[in-house]
Amino acid sequence: MKPKTNIGGQAVIEGVMMRGPGIIATAVREPLGEIIVKTELFTPISDRYPILKKPMLRGVVALVESLVQGLRALSFSAQAAGEEGEELSNKEIALTMMFSLGLAILLFVIIPTYAAKYIHSAITDARLLNLMEGLLRFAIFIAYIGAISKMKDIHRVFEYHGAEHKTIHAYEAGVPLDVEHVRKYSTLHPRCGTNFLLIVMIVSIIMFAFLGWPDLWIRIVSRIVLMPVVAGVAYEIIRFAGSSEAAWVQSAITPGLLLQKLTTREPSDDQLEVAIKALEAARPVAE
């Protein structure tokens, strides 16, 4: 019988973080070769405030919680892998999130929106201008991924990303969680954050097309203000895609799966072992 619990994950430094119902487990291979697993109980804020489970709101909440959990897991993995002395404090996590958000706004909002003004003299249709801006945003994203993938440490993270996906596929298929069974599954998964980013770009192009082409500062502010709305819509789409087996849905998510070829790599057996340890610690005890 296939398990029904959705488990999500994230690659970290020399390890994998898995999030199950009420528990987060991060497995990291230490420099001496041992795998250590950190588990912590987690209660989503939406369990305390049910209104946050409503469509659109739940996507923004899930995104913020995932960012916080991801940074905590990255901090722990860096310390466990011998790359940091101490884990990040709450203040440091908040500052890191603010810096990351600022960098994302610069790269994917300000730069493409500003650059698009140079084609305004040749193109006057607002929808086409927004399309060109979206394509530029996508090109910057691809260039960014391509640049960081050249880094040795990031390449290792992408391998663990592949291990995470393979392990979740095996878990969802209900097969034994060992290297032999997990190895045969794909490194691509429909609920991946890479899919989410692609959907965000598509949704933003469609949404912004209805805003016309106002002055530069209005365009930048409007895109920043509407980011939660775009994220909420994208979350609902990827949530539906991840739970549907309809042929047309699977065809629609193919571009997102292909995009994951940039952010995942085939993992080694040692990396699969780490991902398996993380998932075993995060899944429900009754399964």
C-alpha cells in the first residue's frame, strides 16, 4: 500500500532535510563519514490559525515557513559538515532572509524591469512588453543557475537534490527505502521548488500584463507588492499538479521537470544513504 503522507525536502550542505507531518529531519554526512540526523518537532502556524489554510494564504505561509526551515537546516548542515563554527541565531536567520529577498528583488524584479524600458521605443503593446520582461527574467534565472552550478560545493548540493527526489519518489511508490530500490527513480519531481519558480514566472507574466506599462518606479513597486499574490497562485497550481495524475497535467508540468535538469544531478550511493536516513526520520511512525 502506498503511503498517503506528502513529504517534502531540500538539499543542504552534504545532506538532505526532509519535512514530514509534525517533524523535520536533517541528515548530514560528517567529514569522518558518519551520518548524523537532527530531528525537531514542528507545528505549522496554520494549525494554530486555521484561516491561514485558505487557498492563496496557505501558499505564502508555506513559502515563508519553508525559507525559515531551509535556512535552519543549511546552518545545521554547514556546522555538521565542518564549514561553520555555530548554527545561525534567529536574528542571523532573519537578516539572511532579508538579504536573500533583497538580492532576489534586484536580480528578478529591478534589473529585468529596468532593462525592458530599452525596448519600449520598438514595442508599444503592454502585453508584449511584459512578455519580453518575463523572458528576460527567465534568462537571468537560467544564467544565475548556470553560474552557481560551476561551483564545486553547489554541484554537490545539486547531487543531494537529486538524492532527495529519488528518495521521495521511492517513498511515494511504497517500495523499500534502500539504495538498490531508490536508485532507479528519477531525479525530477513535480513538487520541486524549481517547478514553483517557473510557475511563478509564468503567473507573473500573465498577471502583470493586465497592469499596462506605467512609469518605471510604479512597475517595480507593483511587482514587489504583488509577489505574495503571485506566490499564492503558483502554490495552488503546483499543489494541484503534484496531486493529479491526469495526462494533460503531466504534460503541462514537463517544462518544469526539464528545468530541474539544471538543479539536480545523479547522486552517489553515499548520498542516497543520507537522503534515506532523513526521510526515515521524518515519515510517520505508523507507516
